[in-house]
Amino acid sequence: SATTICTDKTGTLTKNQMEVVESSAGNPEDSGDLPQTPAQWITVNAAVNGTAHLEERDEKVIVIGNSTEGALLRWLRQYKIDYMQLRAETHTTKQYLFDGNRKRMSTVVHMDGRTWLLVKGAPEIVAGLCTEKPDISGVSVLARRAMRTLAFAHKEVTNGDEHESGLTWDGFVGIRDHLRDNIPESVATCQHAGIKVRMVTGDNPETARAIAQESGIMQGGTVVSGAKFRAMTKDEQTEVSRNLDVMAR
């Protein structure tokens, strides 16, 4: 009786094994004291502004917690940077956790006798909170290559102002999550049986489109963002949904 399958992307179509494969600031660097370069700021942000952990089990490194944060910690580990040591050296006073509406996470830390706010999140959101608007054209290039992108920024907290505004942009990373084996075949089997397969994902439209094409879900239909869909009337939603391959963000 099934006519349509609406599938999530991460961990359903993909392996949920996130891996950092690109960085606008180059490889991670430990500053040893107060970060000076974008790469050093991204490094301390990746280590401290998160709640995930790595554990070794049966000679494998397992991520405990959020898989995107886990990818950042694995990336630091790859360059011999000990995230636990960075966390120990950096005194954290507050964390504003990630949520789907804010699309970012922030942590207040003490470094070098001063207070700093570290922010990471969706590039378009973080870019909008910066004093100088950065060029984020590189983000869509990575998204078109089926990568999830994550941006980083910081500011010094003065007069107790912990608002996520007036930030300094540090850059972004591209995180790849490969398709699970046999996904294109599974999608094709459903389509052959007359079942329409659609993707519904929190990821940005470019990344979603790229994965939808790789998996065979993209069949000449449309990609619509959640916000745009919710703004439509019921009749418009009915009309648009007929030809919808991907719902993103």
C-alpha cells in the first residue's frame, strides 16, 4: 500500500561517520597560549565548544555524543592535538547548547586572563553575527560536493556582554558523511515498485541535493527549504509536494 517513503539523510542514507575533509583556515594548530590565527581559533573552538568525547574500544575510536562534534575531535587527534588537554587548560564558565532554531552553539571561556565567547554553527547564521560580513562562497562549493559545513567565530567579552553579536569570523570546515553501501540500489528498487522516495533533512539545500543525486532520490523534482514550505498556504503546499524530491533545513 505504500506510495511514498520520506527518509532522513544522516545515518539513514549515510553512514553517520563524519570526517573533516576541508578547512578554510588549513590544518588545526595548538597556539599554546592565546590563539592568534584563524586556524588556532578554530582549533580551540573545536576542542572546547562542544560536549562530545572520543573513546577507544577494541582499537577503534568511538564518538560519544554528537557525530559532527566527534568529527572535529577526530580531526584534532589526526594532527596530534589533545582536545582533553585544551579543555583542561581553558576554563569554561557557560555553554549555550545547539538547537535547531538557533543553529549554533556558544561557550564562554577564560584564556590569558580575559573572557571570550566561542561560537560554531551553520555558516549563513554565524556569518550574519560577525562585525565584518565574510565571503562564504566557499561554503556552497563544499555543499555541492555533498559536505556538511560548519563555521567558527569568536569575540572578547567586555562589560559582561555575552551576546552572539559583533563576532570575528575564523572560517569553516567541510565534513563528509559517505553514503551507506547499496543505498542507490535500495532507492531504485523502491522506485521500480512505484514508490516515490523523498528526503527530509536538517542539512542545507546544496548538501541535501548532492546526496539526493548520489543516492538516486533526485528525479527531476524540486528542493524546498522547511521555512519556505511552512510559509505557503495549504493549497500551495499540496501543489508543491507533488513534485518534491527534497525538503532541506
